[in-house]
Amino acid sequence: MINNEVNYDKKQQPCIILCTTNSQSNAIKITQQLLDKHLAACVSLLPELTSLYRWKNEIVQDKEILLLIKSINKNQPAIFDTIKEIHPYETPELIKLDINQVDDGYLAWIIKSVI
């Protein structure tokens, strides 16, 4: 069943956090920290993205890995802090996306995994 209305504590609202990094080993290191600390229920790694971006007044093209971090709102500050401590970038990409609809069973699993 799809949960069409947010009828749970706002702190338990599911979210996805996006983060890119420059290598598989860094992606695994970040993922392991988040899972070990029960900050994420799951992290999906999407390898070999090509990112083009402006950095220090230049256009840069890099191969990156995108981490899709599945968690809940209350963990977002700790996730950002954990990633900043170990991330190799001066300014890592950290974007939180709120999830407004989610399968009830999947939501229960996320909450159980991060508590």
C-alpha cells in the first residue's frame, strides 16, 4: 500500500540524500560509515557518472559516483556531518530530497533500520 498522506512523525519522514564522490573506494567508505552508525537504511551507488560543473571559475568534467542515501529527516544533520568529516571534496554535494509518497512496508523497513 502506498502511503499518500504523511501520517507519521515529521522526524520519521523518509528522505533521500544525494552525494557524489570521486571513487568507488570513497563511496564505499562513506556508505559503511552511514550504515555502521544506523544513519541510513540503504545506500545505492550509481557508478561512472560524468559531471560537468563550474568550480573556481572554470568548467570541470569529472567521472563521479552518485550515492542515493535512503534515511529519515531526523538523521539528515548527522549524515551531512559524517560525510563532511570523511569526504575528499572541499565542498561535497549534499542535497536532501523529501519523499511524499512511499510504500508502507518500505517506510517501516527504513525506520526500523535507522533506529
